[in-house]
Amino acid sequence: MKVVGLVSGGKDSLASLGKCLKHGHEIVCVANLSPEEATDEELDSFCFQTVGHNHVDKIASAMGLPLVKGTIKRDTSKVQCMAYPARPSDQEDEVERLYDLLSEVKKRFPEVTAVSSGAILSNYQRLRVESVATRLGLVSLSYLWQRDQDDYVKELTDEGYEAAIIKIASMGMKKSHLGRHLSEFQSDFESLDYLHSAGEGGEYETLITDCPLFDKKFVIKNPSIEMISDDKFAPVGHITFQLESEDKSGDFTNRLKPVPLSSTLQKLNSSVNQFRSEAPLVDVTGIENYTNKKCWTSKDGIWCIYANMSGSCVDKLLSPIEGLKDYTAFVHVYGKSISNFAAVNKAYNPNFDANPPSRAFVENNGQSTDVTIDVLMYKQNDRKTLHVQSISEWAPACIGPYAQATTVGGTVLHAGMLGLDPASMILTGSTEGNRSESVYLQASRAIKSYHAVMPIVESSMELVGLGVAYVLDTSDFERVAAAWDAEYHSSSSSSVYPVCVAVTVSALPKFAAFELQLFSSILSATPPCLSSEEGIVMITLPSMAYALCPLTSIPEGLKKLSDAGFEPGHVKVFTSPGDYPSLSECLSSCGDISTSVLATQGAAIISKEGTKEMSSVALIWSAKCNH
């Protein structure tokens, strides 16, 4: 992609640009917001570093890049809620000046398709850059997101980034730090438990005096210390200074040349994304007669399910939840053809704001309508979402209105995860188009990404109770089981070996070979509990429970959940054509519980006891009774 870099002159914005080059992107220009009054050195902006702004033009010159500048005023952080709205009510907010700046960039450099920023831990900053990027049709690149700070600071030194400390504002910082290089104090900062070693708590700000992107280096001259608070324990102050350039030895002609994607990744991009099932169209005549399109609500009113909303217009399908979208916890989307994925996404996007629910999308080529949607709603105020749209080295970005995870009642509902390399957003797998090998590699990559997501939502892989894996053929179950066992038998310290149900679908987004959904507990809640009896597996999570069973055991599964203090609310059946005749009898016991039926070639339940294949499987969801 062609990138504009948001630069302040500090270490993070420039290190992020270095990452962009390493991941094959081309830097077209840089952009900066500085105080409207040139004499203002530091505005204490909530979102942007302004100290050192007088020297950004020299930094852009050292990179040989055009600089686009905009201005902000003091005290214009008007919208201070964490999630920045797509249509802010206060147009005077400083973030709107970022919108103006990047609009100017697009006008002057229409080839720009992405924007780079240096966010590491600040959701406040990341969400604002993502909001503006989305409004302007740009991709947000945030390659430092969630980096371990000690490792990151060491990497800066190892790669030749020299960062001078030009502002301090924290306990542990000293006036004597001002004007000196970060590398001098790296070990000191790492030893202080209350201080973020990379300054992510606002402890300090920096200016880069040399790095691999520069064709010259800089020296701080005539520093003048301005202390805002000379407190003995937590001083606040910055320096004003002159910045003089010095020549560097070496050839810097190619310093901004992007590193080309490896031949392996190029092959993956052209070959692995072609997987889809070779199974013929599954005839589902009669299946939809067994689905219940009614809304189910728990007796305490907390939980609500809209099941099997089918049609061709996504907006109309979601109209029953208009006004309730802030309560949406999870959405299952089943498309008749994966080729309509982009069109469905485009129609789905406007229905959710900055806090969308988690989602899974798979192809179900046998359904008669273009789209079928199941929605789970949770009408309480403790709903939390993790929605990272920036491309990073952390975990795959959610480019669209769905969250990586939604936490409700102590239970985390994770979005469907593909085996994508986070930095490139390209599927891992076999370059020879070997689907069996790719299933294992993509499963392993998806699990690795979940490891990165878990700490952010205060959970862990040891607290997973249930996994749902989507593959393209029953022959893939063996590879799924191997990847699952590698995580929970060979590697995990968990005392619970969670159950995974694998089912076949006709295609997956990006024509992947594998997709995985996880359901876990948060660290402070009751850990998951599993039990198995007479072919029925029950998974108990803090606010909900699932039962996995054959079709003929649905009545027993419903009873086990009720006896355990849960209120069954939805039965999802993955069924093969051979079991169609028995559907009516099997579902007759569900009463007013919502149901949905999806055609499949087969299913498998993967547990500590091994892998049990079956023609059909029922997944029964239930809510914890609060009445």
C-alpha cells in the first residue's frame, strides 16, 4: 500500500514507518498537526504529541519526504469518551483537525491508501485514528500495537533509532533526563514497576535524532528547560532547543525502499486463497420448514435471540433489532455464496457503530435465500467489545464492523478467526495449494492469534470452554484435531481440555481452509466446566452454557441444561442430508426455543477422549437463570 505517516518527531511514529517499509509498503509523504500558535511548544493534547513540533520539517527533510501540516488549538479535546463517533457532534474537536489534515493529504496525494500511526497501548489514540481513516476510506496501519515495551525499546536501540527525551511528566522521571538519549536509561526504566518503559503512560516524550530512515543525523543544541511542575517525586517539564544536522557516512539511496513481500507470501496470496469445497450444492428442500423465526427472550429479560432471519436485504433483516444494536453480543451470518461476502459486508457495515458485536461469517450454499442471520443480544450495561481495525503485528485486524471479542456477563464471545498473518493479512498455508496441510497451518496460526487477543480481554487460552471450527471437508477433521491437541494436550497448562466441534461448510471468507470461534471465561469469573454423559457434552461458562449432542439426544440435552440451572434459548443443528427425515421429530421437543438448521457434510466432536465423527450435531445454547 501507499502510506502517509503521521509523525510527531517522536520514536513511535518513526519506528512505525520503519515497520511499514519492512512489511512492503511505500511511504509517500508524512503529515503533522502542530499548535496554531507557533510559539506554543506543548499543548498537552489528549491525542497528539506537540512538543518538538518546530523540528518536524527537518525530520521530513532527512527522510526526503514531502510534509503536509495542519494545526490544532489548545483545549480542543472535546469528545473524551473512549470510542470516537463516526459523526461527532462537536466539530471543534482536535480529531476533526486530523480529518482535515488527512483530507488534504488525499487531495494532494490521491494515490495514498493507508495511514501509519505509532499507537502501542493507547486505545484512545488508536480508535481516533481508525475512525478518521474509516471515514476517509484509508487503511490504518499500527505495527507497534500491543508490543512488549521492554522488547520494543531494546529493538529501537538495536536498529539504530536514537531517541532524545524532550518532555517528562511522571514519577520516576528526573529533570536530568531531559535532552539525553533514551538508551542511557533503558535499564533504569525497565526496573521501575510503576513506569512504562516506552512511555506509554505519558511518562515522557521523545524526538528522534537519528534512525535508518534519515540521510543525516541531528544534534540537540542550546537546550532550555521549562518546568511546569518541579515536584520532587513527579516533575513535569520539557525543553526548547535548536536542532542542528550532521552528515552521516554511508549510502542512503535505498533507505525508504519497501522490502518486497517474500516469494512464499506472494505464492500464498495467489494460491492458498482458492480453497472451497468440491461438494455439490446441498439440497435443503424441507429444512427451512423446521426453523423457528420467532424471537426468544429469557424470563429475566436479559437475553434475547433473533434466529434464522433470512432474505436478500441485510438492512431489512436487521430491522427487528433497530434501537437495540448496542446490546448485540454476537452475530452469525450465513451467506448462500461467499462471492457475495463484500456486498453483504457493505450492507452490514452501516448498522453498527464504533462498538460492534463479534461475528462469524461462513458460506452455506444450500440455503434458498442470499443471507441468513442469527443474533444474540445481552441487555445489560457490562457489555465490552474489542474492536481493532488497524493492521499490526499483534493479531488480524477486523476490517469492518465486527469486534475481535465481546465480553458479556464474564463470558467472552470471540469472533471467527482465520489463519491470517497479522502484518500482511495473507493466509498462511501451503504454497502448493495442499488443503490438508493448510488446514493445520491455518488452525495453528488462528490459535496463535487468539493467544495475542486473550490478555486484552482479560482471558486466556486456559479459560476456553468451547471451540467451533469450520472446515471444507470431513477429511479435514483429523488436522483440526491435531492442531487442537497440540494446543491443549502438548502445550497448555490448563486442567480443562476444552471441547471443539468441527463442521463442514461450502466456503469461508478469503477462501480460507479453516475458521475458528472460541468461547472463554474472563480471569475474574468462574472458569469453564465440562462434563460428558451418555453422548452429551455440557460446557458451562459464567453467564451461559452449551450442550453438544446428536439430533436424537436434543430432549436430553435440553433437560440437562435446565437441571443445571440454565434456560435453553436456541438450538443450532448442523445436519447432513441423510438425517433430514428425522429433523421434525428431533426438533419437536424444542417448543418455543428458537432454532436454526444448516446443511453440512458431517461433524466431529473433538475432546480429551478423542475425535468422534457423526453425520449431524446439535449445539444448544442456554442462559444462566437470574430469576
